[in-house]
Amino acid sequence: MRATETVRMPSRPSRTLVVAACCLVALAAAASALADTIQVHYPAADQAAARKAVLRSADLGAGATWTSVPAKPDVTSSMDCKGFHPKQSDLVVTGAAATEFRSTGIDFRSESHLLRAPRMLALDWQRTVIAPQVLPCLREGVTKGTAGAGTHLVSLKRVSFPRITSRTAAFRALLDVTSGGQSIRVLVDIVAMGKGRTELTLTTSAPYVALASVVSAEVRLARILAARAKA
């Protein structure tokens, strides 16, 4: 996708996607979750680096009107499921930032976390991204988070994605969302990357019919995020 292009979306169900937005935020938080015993110390330089690494509205192209949505980085949520309690108390987060942008039918959220040392990122990646228990834990969290919201989790799995950084992983949830008597299948994609001591997450929510355009946009935006991660 060129910089001036944007994702082509169906003209209708923006209301349905607003309903689905809560699922996006819940899933993004689960994917980048750090346990409640995480140590947090924010020196100014690392906070500045974290802010520089997230998406900006200009990254999204000129073919649509994008609205900035208030977003806070999720540093203290825990990935804590039955039989899965990954250790995080030996890690220190030194910077965190998040941005979110919404247009008709699509939502992009980015998040950056800086850890004190690259070895801490390696430990966190092993424990909360590539561990085999992560996928069942994500399913559990999404199922609980969408209960009674007119949303049904169809599937959640790891998907292939270009290896943009030395550590790259991607997940896709498919959700059937019903609102106002109308049902639509929504995809929620999470792309997680690790570079140096910076963790990056790009989360997208959009109608499933726009899959090809969404994936093209995700690859382009993920490359932009990775290029900005300097720490």
C-alpha cells in the first residue's frame, strides 16, 4: 500500500464496529499484558523514545478521515489464566506509550513498551508471546470480555506475518458481532514485535471482508513502527 492509500471499507456497519471496539482493546491488552507485579520506572529519555515509536495520523494515508481516540498504554494488566501465571516481577518497564485512530469501519491501535535491557524483552517475549499457553489464555480472556455483548468468538489463532524484526508474531481473532439486528464478521489482528529493548504492538479491528486491504496496511504500518524503535 502506498502512503496515500487507505483501507477500502464497506459503507455500512460503522455502528457494529463501534460495538466491536471493546473487543479490540481487550485483546490488545491481553497480548501485550505485563503482570501486576511488573516494576515501572519512567526516565524521561525512555518515555520520549516510547512516544516516538507509536503510530501517527499521517501514517494512515490521506484517503480517509481519521479520528484520534484517547489511548493509554496497558502496563499493569496481567496475563493470568488457569494454570498459566507467567513471571514478570523481574522485569522493569522504563517507557510506555499508545495511540489509537479510527475511521469508518476500521480501528488501528499501537503501543510501545521499553524494558530496561534487551534480555528483559527476551524473557517477556518467551513468557507472554511464544509460550504455548498464550493462545488458550487469549481465548479465555476474549470469551469472558465479550460475554453478553452480542459478540461471539469464532476463532483465535496465530497467523503468518513477515519477519519485520528479529521477534515478530501475529494473532487473528474472528468475531461475529450483532447490533441492531445486523450481524457482521469482524477481524481483530494483533502484530507483536520486539527490537532491542522495545516491544511494539499493532492491533487492528475491521470487517473480515476487507482482509486483503487490512493485511497490506498492517505490513506497511508495522514496518514504520519498527523503523521508529531506536532503543
